Amino acid sequence: MADKTLPEQIADTVRRDILRGVYLPGHPIKERDTSAALGVSRTPLREAVRILAREGLVILRPARSPLVADPSLKEVTDAIAVLRTLEVLSGELACAEATDQEIAGIRTIHQRIGDSFETLDPLDLFEIDMSFHIAIAQASHNPALAETHGDYLARLWRIRFLSARMRRSRERIMRQHGAIVDALETRDASRARAAIDAHLLDLLANVERCFARETSKEGHE
């Protein structure tokens, strides 16, 4: 956090609040109330909101309070389709381009998830999980790919957290991530492609279940 600007630090806080449900989808983020609650002035808060808007977590509105994004299932599944392609390509390139040190770092993240699965706060664990995927994209040594991957990962931040919280399974995560790491360590692009694709297809199915559950809850309210 020390090397981040104040707007970036505020964006981190608000992002986590969105994930935790402090700010619900479709609800406004009121500038005066939010800046007072965070103990910051409105100027860095506005910049933080713009950061979150670029990530797709917040919708800006002229002369009105920004809203927490509430994407449709179609919008989310379209984004997952793009993310799936990006992650598969990242894995393939990482098999050829990643250094041994980078792959060892990915293995370390994988092990950290397993070691702390039952003890860490779910949001902290989720952020470690996302760092696993970011590390693979960065190990592709293709800056354009890594940047685009980061953009799409951010757009899916909230729904991925909700779906992960709904279907917590250490065995499943360790098995799927483990298959990816094994493929990277052996530099087997075909195995990496298959392992990453299977992981993202599982995400898609879980997100669809998450939307179905939310729809069912709304129907009973």
C-alpha cells in the first residue's frame, strides 16, 4: 500500500467494500457520505471512483452519484469468454517465456492458497487467488496481453468473489490450480491450455449457478 497513491488506496478500500456488500449493485456511492466515512476529501475520492469505473465496478453518471455496477448474466458470460481466451493464451506463452523463478513464484502462490484456505478471511484468500492468475499473465512476457487480462479480471472481480464464496472447496481449487502449475513446470503448453480451459469453464458454470441463486432469492422476497 505504501507505494500507492491516495486515490488508489481509496479505490482498494471501496472495492473491498463492494465485494463485501457494503455497497450493493445498483446502489449509489454518495460522495459526501463516502468521503466522510473514509476520512478523505472529495477530490481523491472522485479519482478513486474513476479507477473503479475503468474496472467496470462502478457506473459514472453526469451530475449524479455513481452507481455500483449491476451487470447482466449475458454481460458477465461475455466477459468470461474473453477472459478464458486470454488466460489460455497466457498459459501457453508462459510455458515458453516464463523464467524458472516466475514459475516457482506461481507455485508459491498456489501453496499459500492451500496453507491458508481455512484460516484467512475469504476476501483476503480471494485476492491471493486472483494474484495466481495475474502472475501467469505476467509470466507470458506479453505486456499487451497482461494489461488486457488485468482489465477483464477487474470487470469480473465482484462476481468471481461471490461465486467463490458460494462454492468454497479447497480440494477443487488445489486440484485445478495444481494441474496448471504442473503444466507450467513441465513447459507443456497443451496441458496448460487444457487445465486453464477446464478451470475457466468451471468458473462459468459457477457464475451461472450464482446468478440463478440470486434470481431465486429475489423471487421469494
